[in-house]
Amino acid sequence: MKLKIQPEHWVLLAVSVWITWVCAGMLHWSPRGDLIAGSYSVWGDWSAHFTFIEAFHERGAGWITGDNPLFAGEPFRYPFLSHLLTALASTLTGGSTILASLGLSLSLVFALPFIILRFYKANGFTSRSSLLSTLLFLFMGGWQWMDSSLSANEPLTNQFQNASIFTQFVLFEIFPQRAFLFGMVILLLILTSWLRRVRPGFSLIALHALGLSLLVFTHLHSWIAMGTLLLMMACFPTNQGPDRKSRWILGALTLLFSIPGLAHLFLRQSDYGLSWEIWLPGWAQNPGAGIHTAAEMGFATFWLYNTGLFLVLAGLELGLSIRAGYRRALGLGGMLLFLIPLLINLQPYFYDNLKTFTYSFLFLAPFAGAALERILGLTKIPLWSRWGILLLVLASQTGSALSDFRFFDQGMQKTMFFTEEEFQLAERFKTIRRNPNDLSLIVPRHNHWLPCLTGTPLLMGYPGWLWSWGISYSSREAEVKEILTGGSRAEELIQKYSIQYFVMPLQQGRTESGVNGPFFESRFRPVLESSSWRVYSLTETIKSPSTSVR
């Protein structure tokens, strides 16, 4: 079979090269071996991802039924399949988890435009509207790039306190979220395969359902999007894919196969559950979100500012075609996925609702593209009007592509991920620890080398990794502070949790502020040291005075 390359493929090839190059350029090694992130906004969550991947790599898959490696005593609820596969890739290639993560992520980013295009064409959209839709989705944005009040030294998406949220969509929401990117690819590939069938047999339906159920173990927002779309496909007839009976069977089997994963996520008991305000109508514009600029904007102004003419075009096409059953399930699924995060706060951090909005825009994009194709084909209006509308759309949507150049500004958001010294220290630590499952204590901070590079479980990790997942850490934080300051219960707490190691940060050879250095120096034996770090074994006691050093 000869592969036929369509003209739209050349356009997408240029797009894939561009977004992959931008993503790759945000992480690099210095000549001396330091790992530097080009944008802490984009790489903000990768520390947690590295921790999970390295835990798989060093400790095996068995620990997913135990504690969260970032918070002892909290059941692990995030068994991301992408992390397991990344750890496997790291093992098979002999490379580091960082290289495995970056390589797999860049591969998925490169393939994503082609996967999205195939999904839209499988839904019956024309090649031209599918191409337009793919570009509209990948370069989601509005008029922020023309807003002179925004800081020139910050990526536009990062300025959500000024109500600038949806620019650089791929860079901020898809690429850095390892499970998100992986889940989107799985979802689109399986749905594309499904839509190409007319009367699938039961075994094939079961195979598709099994693949979709894995989204629970990949990315829960992707599973929510899949469930919403399957419900629409089962309830409303369309002119694409299998009949309604097959759709109901697919939905039922997917739910059945998803039960073990859902039970793993939601039924395991925890004493550290966090409650938050679930009903949040208006999302970023709700006063509870704390974004005054967004709250002061009118509803239409906010969405025009952030998405340009995207929602207007999608709404126009839906109004013209949805009553006729024209790809009704996809359109209704996109509308419902817009309403859910607009009203309900799915996670403690309201901004995480953006993941659900992502799928809304993914399902609505082909309607925006079809509307644009429809307008360009209207011969009854002047040519200059049609081209004017096209240029207006491009001006609003491609602002994200233009602002990608900001990431190549050497003065913007450059931050040290790990130093060459920390890479070496991590390898040395692996050789002296007794067991990869030994619990350790750190001063909670972002991008800490111990969990990220050794997979070592922590008493408590960086708070930003915890509260956004619904973990209430205030009581544990007080206990960690009690130990770090050498309080009266410090030794009791060390024994209570069976902490094996403590990693003490140093500043020019001195103990960092907030840590009682004499307490640890007088009781525990240092087993590893560098210019910036000292590691104590809390099981090797030097002496045990009756009173704590204050």
C-alpha cells in the first residue's frame, strides 16, 4: 500500500517541527552539566512527574498500592500509565528518566497534530476544515498579545492573574502535563479507530473499551472527556461510526473495565483529604478565584479576550448544523465539557479546570474550522470580506504562535532545575542507601534532587505537589517543622515515621535558615556531603542527650 501524502500533511509537518522545537528548547544542559529550564511556568509540574517515574524505575511497580512517594501515609492515587512506560523506556535504553521523559514527550508532541487531523477527518469533516480546526486548536489564544498592559517579561499564559489564560496552549497545558499528553493521544487514536468501524464485533468493541478504560490510569480528565463523549454518542444519533447499540455496549464495557481504576482512585481511605469549594460558577471570573481582572470583565469580553473568535465560530456552526444531527455527539460533548468546568471546580486549584476546557476546545474546534470554511466559500459576499474575516481569525489565534518566541528570550524565566553537583549526589546516594523504599525527610522545596533523581519516598514533599491534588498537609507540615527545628517531639516523630535519612541544605557551608543544625549534628551521623548538601542517617545515632538542642 502506497502512502499518499496530502497537502495538509506538509503544513502539519511544519507545525509539528515548530512546536517540538519550541518545547525542546525550554530545557537544556549547561557546559558544566547543570540542567536549566527555560520556563518555570511550563516545567512547574515536571518535578512531581520525575519523582513518580524515578520511583517506578528504582522501586518497581509494586509501590502503587502503597503510599504516595511525596507524602507518607497518603494512598497513592495517581498510577499514571505514562510514568510506568517512561520508566520502562529509561530501563530499556539505559538512559536517565529525564531523557526518557523528554524524548517520549517530544515524540508525542510531534505526532499530535497528525493525530488530531485524523480524528477530525474520521468524524467526517473535510480535509480543509480539519486542517483549519487543527491549527485553531493547537494555537489557541485571543487578543492578549496585543495587550500592552501585560508584562513583556512573562509568557502570556502565565499572566492569568491579569486574566490572560489560553495563549500557548500546547506549551502550558499539553506538553508539560505528561499524563495529559499521553491521555489525549490514547483517546484520539482509539476514538479514530472506533469511528472508522460500521458494525464492529463484540471482541473489537471490548478491545476499544479496554483501551479507553486505561485512561483512568493515565489521566482522569481524559477519562471524563471520554465518558462525556461516549454518553453523547450513545444518546444522539450521528452519521458517523457504529450504530447506537454498539455505542451503548462500548460505553457499558468501558465503565465496567474502569471500575478497578476508579476504586483505586476514590475508595482508598485517607486521613489527609482536603475539602474545597466545588460549586464555582463562572470559573476564573468567580470572585472566589481571586482574579480581580477577570471578575471585572463581562462574560463575553473575557472569552473574546482569551479565545478570540474561536467560540463564536464554533457556536455559529453548531447552530446551523447540530439540529440536523450533523456530528451531533461531538458538538454536544464539546458544549457539555465547556459547561462542566465553567460551573464545577473539579480540583482544589481552580486553574486545573483548564484541562477539561482543553477537551471542550478539542471537540469544538472542528466546528470552528467548518464555520471558517463555510464563510470562505460564501460567494455572495465580497472577497475582501471573506479574507478580512480569515485575517481577523488568524490575528487572534496565531498570537500564541508569535508569542512562542518569548521562550527564546534568554532573560525570561531561566531557572536551575538540577545542578551537576546534585546529579552526582543522587548517584552517590543510591549507592549508600539501604533500600529504595527508605523514608526520607527534606526541607520541602520545588525541584528537589532527592525524590526527582532517586525516587526516594518522602515524609512530605513540596506543598505545591500536594494541595492541588486534594491532600491536606497542614498537620504534617507542623510535624516536619518540629523535626527541622529540633523541637521537643523531634526524636519521637523520627521514630514514629521510621525516617531513615535527612537531607540538609547548606548555604556556603552553613545550615539553611529554619533548620536546627546542632540538633542533627549532635545526634546523627552524616553519610554524604557536598558543598550545598549534607545527608544524615537518622538510624545511626552519635549520642542522645536528654534535652533537645534549641
